[in-house]
Amino acid sequence: SRLVEGLTKTRDNIVSGIDSVFHGFSKIDDEFYEELEEILIMGDLGVKATESILDDLREKVKANHVKEPAECKQLLIDSIKQQMQVGETAYRFEEETSVVLVIGVNGVGKTTTVGKLAGKLKEQGKKVVIAGADTFRAAAGDQLKEWADRSGVDMIGGTEGADPGSVVYDATAAAKARNADVLLVDTAGRLHNKKNLMNELGKINKILEKEYPQAYRETLVVLDATTGQNALVQAKEFSDVAKISGIVLTKMDGTAKGGIAVAIQAELGVPVKYIGVGETIDDLQKFDPDEFVNALFD
Ligand code: GDP
């Protein structure tokens, strides 16, 4: 599958190391666990998730009276799967009138994600309106318009430097007039100026509450998996300024750092809802933790 293909580098990075531990050790001792810990941390799973996975593994090893390192592999897979169950991964915006706010810094694949998501929702027969509220970057609007045209969905944009709030206001009017199912809002994410960002998101939220109160609200943060630990830092910073309901991890195809999905979920307690494994619409996939872990150990 595309997922298995896309995760090749991450799989090589994590699983070959794990296999060498399972085959290189003759007994399950502290050294064995330390070696596993190092591999999981090197694999970008993060300290928090790694500790919790290994605590769980230790319990499973005890409970199952396992003596051979090789027999631990399935238990470890189960522990990682368990670790990846955070909260309820609902896609309510596919079910009811919704606003999906998309945030993320430049270059992470935010515009592409909004475009892909619009195309997917349209394929499901939904009426979609895009608000191009990232008026900070001139090219963002043009790029988004291309995606919108390709998918045949409406886009409300603004000129460079236009007030994002007024773009969102116009977009809510368009969404209401067209009886839209989903209003997708692309925002500018300038993390280096947290106060501005907070003000801007606050303004957008206020307009949405006032003009579009009936809509279910989803806030997705887009992160670039290839940046590894930096994506985790961004995730934390965004969660300081916004109530995030889901994570989109892009560029999982080009990276050995896919383990970051585990770390980000553990740190934020928010589920990864989509991963990007390429540049086409079909490459934005709903994230299924079990499928992800199975693909890793395939
Ligand atoms: P933005 O600045 O955050 O809006 O980023 P863009 O949407 O412009 O994306 C930046 C680049 O990343 C573009 O060349 C996209 O085609 C590429 N991109 C986005 N998502 C993915 C993905 O999942 N995989 C790969 N390989 N490339 C991606």
C-alpha cells in the first residue's frame, strides 16, 4: 500500500534497530530495556511515549512470563498500539455543518493540506467553501485558488495584506448563502510572533462564533514530519495559543522521522487525524494508529 511504501524510511530507522535488539540479546534484563529505550528515542518517539511504552512492555513481559527477547516483539507492537490510542479520533466535520480551521507555519504543507481536504470532502459530495485567510504570504492565495479550481470548490480570498478577519467574515457569508457543509479556513501561522498570532486567531474565532454559531468547530494543526523534534516544539507552541482538536503530519513519505507521530500524540494528548505521504489528493490519508504500527512492522 501507499502507507507501507511511504513509511519505508521510518520503518528502516526504527524496526531494524528493534530487530537487532530482539535477536542480539539472550535475556530480558535492564540492558535490554535500555537498548530498546535508546532505539525508540532515536526513532523520534519522544521520552514521554517511550517511557510509557516500556513500562507497559515490562508489565506485559511479567504478566505473560516471557523469557526470550524474541518473544517480546509482538508485546512491544501491542504496547506501541496502546500508546497511540489518544482520545477519540472523530471526523465530525464529515457529518455536520462545520468550520475547519487549519493552522501551521509556512512550508509545512498547510495550503496543500487545505487543498487536499477540500478535494476529499467534495468527492464525498459535500459543499465546501475555502477561506484563504493566509493573506500574509502572497502566493498562498494563488496556490489555494488552484487547488479550489481543480476540485471545483468555492474560495473566498483576500489581497496580500488584507485583514484575515474580513476574509473569514466574507467566507461565512458565502458559506451561509451556499448552504455549505464545510468551511475550510486557511490561516497564516506566524509562530515567531505569538501575541499577534493569538490576537489573529482570537479575532477569527470571534467572527466565527458570531456569524456561524451553528457550525461544529475543528482546529487542525499541520506539522512537517521531516522536521522531527522541531515539529513537536511547534505542536506545543500552537497548543498554547489554540485549542487543537487534531494533528496533520505531512511529508511522512520522505522521512525516517515518522516516529514523531507517537511523540506528538503523547505530548499533546491530541490524535493525529491525517498523514501526508505524497503530493496528490490520495496522499492525504486518515490516520489509523493500528494500521500505522502494522505498516511499520510489516
Ligand atoms: P505551506 O507553506 O505550509 O502552505 O506549504 P505548502 O502547502 O505550500 O507545501 C510546501 C511543499 O510541501 C509543497 O511543495 C508541497 O507539495 C509539499 N508537500 C505538502 N505535503 C506533502 C506530503 O505529504 N508529502 C510530500 N512529499 N510533499 C508534501
